[in-house]
Amino acid sequence: MPDPKTTVDVVVLTMNDRPDAFPRAMASLLAQRGVDLRVVVVGNGVEPDHVPAGVRAVTLPANEGIPQGRNVGAGMPTSTGSSPATGSGSPTAACPLF
């Protein structure tokens, strides 16, 4: 029986101010192998652009700052129905603003 993959939860914050870097960062993130990814993109005061299919996105009506944006993303249910921060005891990574 194969070993189960580790689940890695990732919260990515964006203000849509890096239109070239954000798609590259998302492509790099989603290219990871050997792990199950649960990714949430948080638009900090904006509706996130360039969110890949299958990635959960949430829009904050105002720029709430990095800590609050991360907290909102960590509390969002993923496609599995659990939140990244509380889903399975897996590590959560918060990425810089893109």
C-alpha cells in the first residue's frame, strides 16, 4: 500500500499589483509533487485575478492587512470541506503578497 501524501495548506495573498509574478508563483506552487495541496487565494481589497481553476478564492472588501488576510484564508473551507488551519493538522504556509 502506498504511503499517503502529506497535505499542505497554502494561503496566498494578492492585491493584483504583480500581474507577471502572480501567475508564475501560482504555477510553481501548483507544480509541487508528492503532496496534496489545498490553496486559498485572498484578494486583500480586490477580487483576485489569474486564479487557476480548482483554487479557492475569496475577496475582502477592503485591504485588511497581511495578518487579517492570512487569518481569513486560513479559516476558509477548501474543496474538501475543512479549513486549511484546522483541516488535518497539516502545515499551513502563508505566501507573501503577489
